Amino acid sequence: MALVHESFTVNTTPTLIVEIPEGNPATEVKLVNNENHSIFVGDSSVAVSGADKGLPVVKDSIYIITLNAEDKLYAIAATTSPAYALTVLYSKVV
């Protein structure tokens, strides 16, 4: 297994932040928002409002989401975040 630690700038269009490889066991992904505005996470159609509004990740909170093999997690913000505003940490099979 390999530990993955990445930080992202989140734009106003969905940004791929995690992709769990084929054959990986269920994987806990930890998310931290380092910015003052909410970042929303979900599938590739995630939005900041309406029917596709994602799960809000608010500043300085740790969120743990369990993803399965071949799952992809995207993030979006109402305004482009500063560099490295969203941090993710997870382990994957290599």
C-alpha cells in the first residue's frame, strides 16, 4: 500500500481529486478545507447548488469518506480557491 497526500486548487468546474484504482479495497479518504469558503465534493456532475449540490466541506474540518475500487471523487467551489486549499489523504494499493 502507498500513502497518498495531495493538495488541490479547486475551480468553478469539477476537479478530480481522488481516483481509487481497480482492485483496491474500500478506502477511507480524509478531506480538509484550508480555505474560508465551502468546497463541495461528489461525482463528476457535482455543483455548488441545485439538484447536483455536493457535500459541503467547510473550513478546518476533517471529513472522512469511504470510496470503493474505481470510484472517483470530484470537488468544486463557487469561486476558485487559492492554491492548495483542499488537502486529501488516503492509502491505495500499488
